[in-house]
Amino acid sequence: MPKNLNKQKMSRTNFQELLEAGVHFGHLKRKWNAKMAPYIFMEKNGIHIIDLHKTVVKIDEAAAAVKQIAKSGRKILFVATKKQAKDIVAERIKAINMPYVTERWPGGMLTNFPTIRKAVKKMNSIDKMMTDGTFDTLSKREKLQIQRQRAKLEKNLGSIANLNRLPAALFVVDVQKEYIAVREANRLNIPVIAMVDTCCDPTPIDFVIPANDDASKSIALIVDIMAKAIQEGLEERKAEKDKEPAATEKEEGVKTRARKVKKAADVVEEPEDEDEADEVEEVEKPTATIADDEIDEE
């Protein structure tokens, strides 16, 4: 019994919380994907019910993975372009400074990443024009064109402006809708963490979270858990970085003391050698004198 209690404490969520958020509701039986059978608990009124005990375990696994990635200093890209999810993801993920896509997925965003980076640089160059006064020298028509271009780039790529290299993982809400993003990630061997409903194929997903991907409460709960896990990872990373300078200073102090001790030892040893040399000379001199006296006597 105590073991079960410990497990419940360690879990990031529980059965009751998931039940209240409606995470257990799957799709209609006729729309199901047979590969999701291991995660289905039962069928009720023509709708599949997801096994929430398995969902709890899978959420913990996914949270541990994102925490480790965040701790290593890499980025996790969140993808949620559906109406119910976009505002939730934008609000939660912006707070932890992770990249996200809530508008249309730009095709080739991962497989053709250098081109996407060029578009982001273009946006930054427009910002620079506005600050250094170049923008004021343009005609009214040119200003309008640039402003429209800036607004379009901001809408599609503003949320990934700080993504300087390929993300370490993808978090996807609704695998069917975001199938292009999943394919690109699979092609580049980028791990995919996803909320997978009963109508979806879990095969291309590395961390499957069987859950209702249509209800906003369900999406909000799982995205919140992931965001908290990432925040923990970032805090641990910061704590480790703060410890490093102190440890380095301590090591340098030890090395400096060791050098001083060594120098002192060398200084002490040198006079001893000179004394020994003098003693040897003193011993040698009388011997030579005795030998000369003997020769004279002969």
C-alpha cells in the first residue's frame, strides 16, 4: 500500500484530474485506428474510452524526456495549429521561452531549415531598418509594403525567431492534422512527443500520450504538465551553472596553493645542496694535503 501512495505522489497527474478534463473520450468506434487498441479501455455508446492509467504513465515518461532536453539546453518545438489548441499553446509556451507553431505549418520548416532561417533574418533586418532610421527615408508605398511583409513574417515565424538550430524534439497536438510536421521530424530522426487520439496511428510517434486531442481542457492540462517539466529542467540547468563558477574558483585556489607550496619546497632544497657541496670540498681538501705530506717525507 505505501508503494502505491509513493507512486501517486511521484506522478505529475492522477486519474481523477484526467477524468475531469475529459482526457478519456476517444473518437467514434467506426473511425478508430486498430493500432491504438492497447490504449483503449472500453467502448460506450459507440465511442471508445481511453485507459487513463496508461495515460498517466505515458505523461510521466514524456515529461521526464522534455525535462531532460530542457536541462541539456536544447529546444522543444510545440506544434498546435488547430483552433482549440493554438491559444493555449501560445500562452503557456511563450512563458517558458520555447518555440511554437500555432499558425499554418510552413512546409520544409525542418527539412529545409536554412531557408526558414533566412526568412527570420529578413524579419530581423526589417526591425533594424525601423530602429536605425533607414525606414523613414523610404517612400510611403515602400513603407506599406515592408510593414505588410513584416506582419506576415511575424504571424508565421515570429514564434520561432529564437530557434537558431533544429529542435531536439517536437511536441504535437493532433497527429492527423500535423502529419507533415511528424513526417519531417521522422526523416531527420527528431523524437516526436504527441497527444494521440483513438483515430490516429501511433507508429511514427516516439512518446505516445493517449488522450483526447479535441477538448480544450484536455489539451490545456497536458500542455501545462509539459510546460512545468520544461521549467523544472531550465531551473536545474541554471542552478548547475551557478555552481560551476564557485567550483572553478575553488579548484584554482587549490592549484595556486599547491604551486606556492612547491615553490617554497624548491627554495628550501637549494641551500641544502650547496651545503652538501661545501662539505664534500672540505672533506676532499684534507685528503689531498695528507697525500702531499707523504710525498715530501719520501
